[in-house]
Amino acid sequence: TIRGPAGAHGPIKLDSFVRLAFRGAARLVLDEDGELPMLIHCLENSRACNSDSSESIGRQACLPEEAAAIDVIFSRYPQTVKVKSLPLEEDSDKITLVEGLREMAVVVVS
């Protein structure tokens, strides 16, 4: 589950808009067993993007439902998506997901 600290950069609300920070900021892949989605990114440390070390790349397991919501954000780039329109059942899960993505610097929230 992708989680971020609440209020790290101001509150995220259901009426907030979210978009991918830039094309290629992250990608969704399946884990080594081909079962669980993984979010791959290297934005928390820009030096990591230029490194050959796989340890410097961020890998975050996510639930299939979260992967579907993340895919909506990715597929809408460069447009924004309203947080409340993300395909998760609970509003609190929508906010928590976006907080986690923002903490990883994968998305921009307005």
C-alpha cells in the first residue's frame, strides 16, 4: 500500500487535482513473480536516475486497486485528474494514495 504523511505539503482534498510530475516520472510493472503491481521511480533522489545502481531506484509495491488508480493518473498526463474521481472505493484511500505519490515526487497536486 502506498502511504505518505498527511499534511507534508498541505492537505489533499477530494476536490484537489493531481497529475503525473512529467512523462516517464514512474511506471507500473509486475513484481518478479508476475503477481503484484510495483511502482518504479527514481525521483526522490535525482542522482539515482543517473546511477547504474538498481538500489537507487525506488520500488513500491501497491495493491491492484491502487495500480488501477495510478494508471488513470498516468494515462491522463498532461491533464489533471480530480482526486475524488480516482477508481478507489473509499475516499480516504484516494487521499492516502495521492499523498504517498506526492511524497515520492511522482505527482503534482493543485
